[in-house]
Amino acid sequence: MARRLRSIPPTIFSEMSALAVRTGSLNLGQGFPDQDGPPAVVEAAVRALRSGRNQYPPGLGVPELREAVAAHQARHYGIELDPLTEVVITAGATEAIAAAVLALVNPGDEMVVLEPFYDSYVACVEMAGGVRRPVTLRPPGFRLDPDALRAAVTPRTTTLLLNSPHNPTGTTLTREELQLVADVAIEHDLVVVTDEVYEHLVYDGRTHVPLCTLPGMWDRTVSISSAGKTFSFTGWKVGWVTGPADLVQTVTAAKQWLTFSNAAPLQPAVAYALTQEAAFYDALAKDLQTKRDLLVAGLRDLDVDVYPPEATYFVTTDVRRYGHRDGLAFCLALPERAGVVAIPEQVFFDDQDAGRHLVRWAFCKDAAVLEDAVARLQAADLHA
Ligand SMILES: Cc1ncc(COP(=O)(O)O)c(C=O)c1O
């Protein structure tokens, strides 16, 4: 195996999902919804398949999807995009992140990343030969610490990768926190890559603010999102990059050699979803908020500290009160003891002391599954 891959562990999600299948456990590990997205969008994909849209789409994505992404950005955020030059379609946000990192990070360059990280960030920065500089979000609030952000930037820092709404903590950065990021980026002349895949899954009346809309940020921000979370089609892997033409072109320079293009019949279906099914994600966010409350209430009856999220699919807990040395041991024992799978967050941290005791639970599941999981957890002895 090439050296650049040796230090990257296999993704925890494969391991824990396999454990769920092997033990017949309820899988509150990997973040995929139990319910598919709108049936009319599936029908649009079927129509595309049947009408011969099965060959390579353009490398930048099919025109109607690029236009639909541009219209979505205008409608929600007032961002005016040229669909010909300022939008590129990718194989999920995952490819967009990989392409952005490969296109922007030279060997030895430092990239500032919020910790805990979404695990593909670590792998991509390693593969690019870059160095990640974590800024840790700490419980109970998981807020962005201005001093920690400033301290993470060095003369070798060239980029910042910002995930808000944030997986796994569910933090949605406030306008003040975003302004802080903008100030640091402008002061140090950094390019910022934003991962906004949970942009519509925000709760309690919050709204998502794209960093690129802050003064001075448009020219230096690469914005990433995808259809997976917004429309509950996580397996479709249709994502997009938006931003100024020069940065989109730079990211495309890497993207064209990764997949070139993908998901020919799904791209028109996602275009249909973006233009016709906006009500879906509003209803989804309301439904997920109820499910968050259900899981949070259930977890609060256990011997754990619970940190309710502002957004996303996930709630974080601290399992120390059960006497476990770490969350990994807790999660490995959980299927046998309770028939439930959760994710140890320490795998998303460089700072092991900060993450050792944290465990992530997904609530993007049927209410009956969540109720069953809570009943199982409450009936089990989870002490070390
Ligand atoms: C923060 C974050 N970014 C990116 C992704 C991947 O998105 P996609 O499925 O569109 O590749 C996920 C999926 O869990 C995620 O949580």
C-alpha cells in the first residue's frame, strides 16, 4: 500500500454497519434515512433512464441541474451564479471535497479543519500530502473558540475547511462565528472550502448562512453541498461545487480526473427535486426535529450527558458516567448488550482526550426504530 494511505484507517462506518448486520442490531450508526425521498423524484429518474439518458453526461454536469443549483442558491441565499462557469456537479459532496482538497492543497500546506472532523477530510488532506490543523469544538456547546481558530493558523496555512451545520456535533455556526472565520480568512489570505450538506436540516427556527455571502468572502470560498441529505437519497451521490469561476475551474481540474462525470439519469431527477420539491426538505427538517427530541429524551433517561444538536442527523453523548474507559469500548460492547449500534466519535478527533468519551447516535430513522432503540438501551446494563 502506498505510504500516503497507510496512516488512514478504514472508515468506521463500514465497520459499524457490518457489526449492525452481523448482530441484528438497530443501526443508529451510519447517517442514512430509513425513508427514501419524494416518489416523484424517483419517477423523474426512471423517466431519465427510459428516455436514454444513460451515457456520459458533460463533465460539469447536465445543464438543467447546474441551472437548478444556481436557482436554489438564488432563492435561498440571494447568491447569483452563472450556471455555465460557477457550478460543477460531482459524485456527492465526497468527490467535491476530494477534488477541492487535491486542487488547492500542496504537499506541506496546512489546512485548518474543525474537529471532530467528517472522516473523509482526514483522508483527503493526507492523500494531498497536506497537514491538518484542527480547531476543536468542545462540549457542552461545541462553539467555535476564537483563540483556538487564530492559534491554528500559521504561515504555512493556505486553506480552511469549514463544515456547518457540523457533523457530528450538530453545531450551526452563528453569523458572529462565521464573521470570525471570514476575518481570519481575509487577514491570512486563505481559501475556504465549505461543506454545507446539512444546509436544510436545521432546527428550532434556525437558518443556515453560507459563508460565501459574508462581505469579502465570495472570491475566496468554494461552497459544497449535495442532494443526499436534502432529499433523502444518500445513495445517489449527486453533489455540487459553487463559487467564483476561477475557483470552480480549479476544483474541476482535479474533479475531471476523479470520476469525470457520474449519475447520468439521476442528475435530471435531482434538477427536478431542486425545482419542484422544496417543500420536501422543509417537512423533513420538521420531522427530524421531532425525532431528535424523541431520541434526546430517551437518551436523557440513561446515565449519559446528552448534547442536543442544532442541526444534522446526529446527537452526541458523553458515556463516562457508565464507567467506560472510552467510547470505542462502549460502542463495541453495545450491540451485544443492547442490540444497538452507535459511532465512537474519538475516530473523528486528533485530540483523543477531547473525543474519547463521546458517542454519536443517528436519529434519521423511523420513529418506531428510535423508540425500540431507546427501550433496548433503557433495558440494558450499559455499565463497564
Ligand atoms: C459533513 C458531511 N460531508 C459530506 C458527506 C458526504 O456527502 P455525499 O453523500 O453527498 O457524498 C457527509 C455524509 O455523511 C457528511 O456528513
